[in-house]
Amino acid sequence: MLLLILAAACGSENLSPTRPLPVTPVPAPSDLLGKYKLTFTAAPSCSLPPEAKQLTFEAWMFEETPGSIRVDLNTAFPCFCNPGFTGTRQGDAFRFVIVGGPPGDETVVELVGNGREVRYEGTATATQGDKNITGIFSGRISVVESASGATLATCDATDHKMDFVQ
């Protein structure tokens, strides 16, 4: 009886089935710019151990508010922190600030074996292409002994490379 009341309430005398409505796909969150492989490559002038000359991270880039960028990194460093860095975007142009120092929120530190870690500190400018964002990282790459915090090697340069590839 309830069913008849509902059908009558719809105001339709034709009770034959109707076509289903087209399904509209749900768009991805507008703030996610994408998942990337981020590779830092030390400048050719650097005298660093081989394991520190080029490192690749899994990275997720978000635009939290228009023009404000956050990059989250998946690192092997064991901490209860949010490794990564922030920046700005204007069209296809990006500027990033990479905070150095001991591991923690918004830092880029990676374990490379033998009780060593590689740390990055500086700024970067980059340009977005079809499936990549390529730029120059200006700053310091350091190799540090994890246990003591002693610096084993550093390279300050204005021509390190930074490449995000999807």
C-alpha cells in the first residue's frame, strides 16, 4: 500500500521503467597536481660520494590554495614527520623552498646506507612541461653521519638539478 501511495505522490500515471540518468564522473581533487618521481642530481662540480650524487623520491604535489604548493615525499628516513617542502606556482612557473637541518617536518633527508643520510637545503625554480616539471636547485647537498650528526661532505652550488616526472 505504501508503494501505491508513493507512486501516486510522484504524479505519474505511467509506471513503466525510465532510462537511467547518465553518470557524471567524479573529478579528482582539484588540489592534487599529481604523483611524481622526484630526482635531485648534484651539480657536476660536486665532490660527493656516489650515493649522494643522485637520489629519487616518490612525491605528491598539491596546490592547497591557488598558487600555494606543497610537495610530500616518501623517504626511507624513520620519523613521525611530514617530509617535503613548499613553494609557489604562477602558471607553469614554480618556486620551491627546501628547508635543511635535521629530519623533521618540511625537510628533505634520505638514508643512503652505512649510517649516512643526505640532506638538501636551498631554493629551486622550475617549469612545467607535459609530463614533467624540470628545474634548477640552488643550495647545499650534505652527507651527514646519522648517529653523530657530523657532516662528512657538502656541496654548495647554483646548478643542481631537480626533475619531477609523472
